[in-house]
Amino acid sequence: MADKVTKIKLTAEGKKRYEMELNELKTVKRKEIAENLQSARAQGDLSENSEYDEAKNDQAKLEARIKELESILRNVEVIDESEINNEKVHIGSTVRVHDREFDEDVSYQIVGSSEADPFHGKISDESPVGKALLEKSVGDVVLVETPGGESQFVILEISM
């Protein structure tokens, strides 16, 4: 019985960023690391050559990231933003909420988990806040159970 492959949800922008990173790693970074390995190998005894060891570690990290990106792109499900309206929160939506605890307005873009970047306002649809906001509408009060306790948000605006 074959394992069911979990689709990775990405915005079109997120998919493009991963494709660009993969291209950069395969074309530029691989060449740089190959040159570093060649240079380190030319220094002689490899058993005590820390530069060679570091270059080999860099190569292993690079190849692991390439495999990870290839896997993501092989299993990607691009969110069709044309099918999304601003009536309810969906993956790809930008949501402006009023955080009642801190009495401030905050904006979040709801994205798939592999695109999440909380420091830039991109939260995963699987995070407590992201999950709680999904399918809600403007004016809804959303209660979110977080590790720090319960938070309340009022949805002010939904946009793309």
C-alpha cells in the first residue's frame, strides 16, 4: 500500500521563491563549493585539513537543502488565489485584526507551513492563530488558545 503524499500548500509567490532558491543552489552554490573543495584538496593531507572538512560539510548541507526543495516542489499545491474571495479568511489571505490583549492592530498573511515567517507577518495555517482565523469573516471575534494563554482577535479586514 502506497503512502499518501502530503501536499505542501504554497502561494504562487512562495513556489517561485523556492524555485529561485533551488536554481541558485544548483547553479551558483554547487560551483562555489566544488571550487572550495578543489582548493582545499590541493593543500595536501586531507586527514588533517580542516578547510577540506568544512567544505565537505558545506557540500552535505547544500545537497540536503536541494533535496528538501525538490521534495517540496514535487509535492506542492499552489493556492489558486483567483478562487479566493475576501469574504472569509483562506490560505493566501492577509488579515488585519485587533488584538484585544495588547490593544493594537496587527496584520498577518496566512500561508502554508513551509512558507511561515512570523517575523515578517506570515503565519502558518497550522499555527494556533492561523488555524483559528481560517474561514472567519470581517467582524468575527476569534478566541485563540496559545501557549501563553487565550487571546482574542477581532477581524477588521481581509485582503489578498
